[in-house]
Amino acid sequence: MRLEDVFADSPIIAAVKDEAGLDRALETDSSMVFILYGTICSIAGIVEKIKERGKLAIVHVDLITGLSSKEIAVDFIRENTKADGIISTKPALVKHAMELGLIGGQRTFLIDSIAFENTERQLAAFQPDFMEILPGVIPQVLRRIRETTSVLLVAGGLLSDKQDIIAAFQAGVDAVSTTREDLWEV
């Protein structure tokens, strides 16, 4: 299935930061789970639980304790788990994941105009499978990014209610990710 179709079928992505969140995410209709916790010793088991439920498992490699910020971290995920992809703030890791046949998600924090301009330049030079933009509560900026790229966009971070999610979709994002369990079934 194409990633566009996954987002269209299940536009709210459960992002999990602990075992309790994982257990809850496994019970939702979300077809994709972003994994924001774990260690090199536990990540394979976390991914396995997600895969057993028929969901896509996307590992935020920057947040897995014991992994380095080098390409070998992606190799480890590919060779030692059944993960479908990764998220990282490091473009080299995202590119490497895509070269290995994994889904590659670029996470970027838009904290000021310089970060926005860097994101535009990055998208012109490199097209990840999707870009996760944080914070996801700035619809005017999300709209500006949507106007400049065809890359799939995921809004994440600081989404606190249904109105935030609606505003992100109205700004043109393809999906939203959130750790807020009460928003997973909106």
C-alpha cells in the first residue's frame, strides 16, 4: 500500500512514548504507530507488538536509547527489527533508510524564520517519504510549506484538541501525529 493511501485511510497517527501508550495504540484504528521510546534491547519487541496487530511501525531512531546518530543506527533497525520505517531529525539517516527500502520520515522543528527557510531548502534538495513538522499548531506555516512541496506532510507536537487537528488538515497536511491518546480516535 502506498503511504499516501495509508495516510488517507488513517490520518491520525498514534505516537507512543511508553508501554501504556503502546497498549492503548494497539487498540485504536490507527494503521501506523510512531515509536518515540525504547532501547536497543527493547525496540525489536516493541515493533513486534505493533506488527502483530497489522500496523506499520515507524521508529524515531533519535529517541532510542543506545543508538548512535550515525547510519549504523538505521542498519540496526533494518536488520534487527521488523520496522517499516524511521523518523529522524538527521537527513543522512532518513536518506539511508530510504536506500534500504524503509519508509523515511524527516522530522523538523519550525521555531523561527531561519528554521523555516532551512526546511524549504532541505525539501528542494531532498525528498523524504514524509516530513513531520513540529509544532503542528501553526496552520499558516503549514499552509506555506504545503504550497512549496508535494512531500507528504505530518503535523505533530502541541496538538491539544480536535480544533487543532482540523486546522492542520485545513492547512493541507496529510496526517497528524500525537501522543495525546484522547485524540487518536477523533
